[in-house]
Amino acid sequence: MKRKTRETDITVEIGIEGSINTGDRVFDHLLTALFFYMEENVNIRATYDLRHHLWEDLGIVLGEELREKIRNKKITRFGNAIMPMDDALVLIAVDISRPYLNLELDLKENEEGFELTLVREFLWALARTLGATIHVKQLSGINAHHIIEATFKGLGVALKQALSQSKRLKSTKGVLRR
């Protein structure tokens, strides 16, 4: 999947062995954790003007790529994880049905590059584009790096579960709104 605007030029290919190179070392680190725990190979290339645009647009492209991957397939729909990382403990729950983001993170110790506003932009763009409800709740922790990395690892685990194939449609309505 590709997205090119005046602000970004992003390519995301899931299922292709490659590397992650966004030009933002912190984001590369977090995306590496996300895809490791999703157990997916990925190739990501990006150029950008502002980090805000990179994080938001990559969320859009990733959502489009994942949505295409599950098109016309029956999926488990729900996934969750409680992810520890040193002082941090973060709960993540995903429902692939309709867009919503509830993000409850409280970063008490900042670390360069680990910014809550960027995490919010990425997750909200992913939720909107994939058509996913994503809840992230910090249960403990003070270090921004640990809390945000636990979020990306847990999101990987939850997405792996939610996007896995199912024998039946997981909806009492008979349809998933995507």
C-alpha cells in the first residue's frame, strides 16, 4: 500500500520480508516491536516533512493495508493483551468493527522522541482507516519509553489475535461494519 502527499511518501508491504526505514529512529523501533509481536514480515519506506505527518499517515497506510489483507475473510475480530515492560503495564483491546480510540496513557518521565501526541495520531489514524475500536489503558508505569513500547508490543499481540482467520463471522448482526 502506498500513500504519497506533499507531506509524506509512505509504502507499507505486509508479508514481504524487508526492513523498516521511516527516517524516525524512535518510530522504527516501535514499528519493529509492533510487527514482531504481530508475527508479520514487513517492508516500510517513508519520507516526510514533519514527524506528526509521518506518524498519522503511516497509521492511515497501515490501516488500509490491514483492511485489504482481511477483505472478504472471516476474522476472529477481537484481540487483547496486557503487556509489561519494566515499570510499565499496559492493557490493549481491539475490536475490528468500527473506528474508535480510547487512549489512557500518563507519561510522567519524558524521553526524547517518545511523545504521546504522536502515539495518539498514529493510533487514531489506524483505528479510523482499519475500522477498529482500540482501547489502550496504562495500568502502571512512569517512563515514556517503557509505556509507549509496551503499547506497541501489546497492540501487535492484540492485532495478531483479532486479524486471525475464523471459521465463522464473529457478529450477532451477521455483518462487521468495516
